Amino acid sequence: MFVGVLKETYPNEKRVSLVPSEVQKLVKKGVEVIVEKEAGERAGFSDDEYTQAGAKVTGREEVFERSQVILKVRGLLADKENFLKEADAYTNKVLIGFLEPFSVDEILDKVRALNLTAFAMELIPRITRAQSMDALSSMATVAGYKAALMAANMLPKMFPMLMTAAGTVLPAKVFVVGAGVAGLQAIATAKRLGAVVQAYDIRPAAKEQVMSLGAKFVELGLESEQAEDKGGYAKAMDEEFYRRQREMMKEVVAESDVVITTAMVPGKRAPVLITEDMVKGMRPGSVIIDLAAERGGNCELTSPGETVERYGVRIVGAVNVPSEVPYDASQMYSRNIFNFLSLLIKDGDLKIDLEDEIVRDTLLLREGELVSERIKELVGGTK
């Protein structure tokens, strides 16, 4: 069995899909690992480290030519332009990575012609047995941590309270919207930096998690058990719900120095939770870090990939944040990939066991055909 690791082609993507320590583990399982030259360089892993781990380091063309399985951080729709440029090289391959599966209907005709089999790491089910493979949670952990540091760096105030000879410096006030993995990590990091932290989530179960980190849970009276689907993912609510939510959050946002938003719904545009009117009510110098920018943003004024200033407030349209911490993000993602790949390796060969819930739910395409029931429901079946 030959597994290939490609250098990422998405703009400014610094992560790598497999690090040398996981290469070693695959080699022990009887797998041949082929790595493209400089694939791990931007994440801090040299070609020599891959060679010492037992991989063959070579050119991109040979990786494609010899590999049965291709590992990527961002592939298919997550790097659509580059995927289409070299699509023919994926013929009869098995692709594993972040693939933006909710948009797959855009290229169904193409992948059919390629006979491509693809596993989307976004579709890993949120069950106990799959926790070690949950790449979305791994990357959300990195994003939440980095969001708090970005905010601390940009805010014209210090986060902690300080007692000095020149008087007392009051702590910054941070409000985190969404207490999923990214939100909880942002809360924990902001607390460690000394800020006074408040957080809100529409899921009632989040209150205990927020409070366990030493933050105050903002109760709006809108929390709903219906906000989470059976797979543990957030569900979209109706516009009336979001309107009431915005009205009740307005005061909390106005008194905050930093707002970090993390609310996303798989396959849909991120809900707008911070309106232009709410931004107007914030103090000049305040900062909004919008971790939902790639999905359109939770703030009405967010410009994905840019930092804009409106009414004296800086709004960061944060995209691909885990790539800004590529060493650790790559290690975490690589472990997720290895643990998932281990389910597919039987006696040194690739076996796709559809009796395994994790394998079945993560399988997006099989020999060019859309097989994911979850995605079929969203795109209305196959074309």
C-alpha cells in the first residue's frame, strides 16, 4: 500500500497532512509513504526528517504516479482551482482531507470521470470512538487559541488587571459568542491572559462548560435544545430567532473590549449575530475577531481575509487561522489522519469497511459516485 503526502497548494497554507512521527507509525504497519519535496517545510518539518522516518521524498509527479492514497490538508472543493488544474492525476485514487463536501455537487461530473474515492475529514461523526480522528475539533482548538492572542495583540489595552505604582490597570472585557471547541479555547486563553470573560451559546449544555473555565455565561433566555443535531453539529435557526438574539446581545457587545465570534452551521452561511448598529455602539479601539469569516462572517461588517476599521472598531475577517500555527496544527491534524487511516489499513492493504460507522459516514465519494447520505440530503441527490 502506497500513501502519498502532497505539498499544499492553497494560498498561504502552511500545514502538512502527515508529520514524520506519524510516517514512522505507518511504515511499521507495512505502508510505503511517499512525500513531496518540501511538503512539510512551511510547518517546520524538513525533508531529512521524513527520510529518517522511513518515507521516500520525491517530486509531485511521482507522488501521484505511485500513491494509491493521497493525503491533503485542503483538497477537492477546499482547494477547487488547484484541484481542477491537476484533476487527471487523481484518477482512480483515494483522497483524504478537508474537502468542503457541502459544495461537492459543483464537480460531480468531473469526479465521476476520475473514478475518485474521497473521505472528507469534515464528516467524521461526533461519537466517542471517533474523537481521536475529529480534525474539525483539532483545528478549532488552534483557531480559538490564536483568536484570543490576535485580539490581545490588537487591543490598545492590556488583558490583565495590574496593580502598579502608577495606579490600577483594569482588565479587558472579552465576550465570546459560541462555546463550541473554538469558543471554549478562546475563553480559556483569554482567561489565562487575565481578561474578564463572558460567553454565550444557544445550547443550554454549554453553560456548565463555560463556567468551568471561569467565565460568566450570558443568559438571554433563548437557549434551545433544538440548536444541536443528533450528530453534535450546530443547526441553523430561523431569522426571527437571530433577530431576538441580536437585540438581547447588544448591551453585552457594547460593554466589551473584544468580541470573538465562532458560530457556524455546516454547509450554510454563518448567521449574522453582530450588526452594524451593534458595532457603532462599541467603544473606539475595540476589536472583533470573526472566526466565521470563511462562511460569510458572524459580523455584518466582516470582510473575509481582511482587517477593516468601522466606527473606530477593528474587525478581523480571520480565515485559515490554524495555518498560522502550522507546527502544532500539523501535528494534531496528522494524528487525526493517522487514526482514521488506521481504520482502512488491514494487513498492509486498503479495505473500505462500510460496516464501520466512522468509515461509512466519512466516505463522500466512492469511485466517482456521491455516497454520503448526509450530503445527498443537502444537494438533493446526485446529478
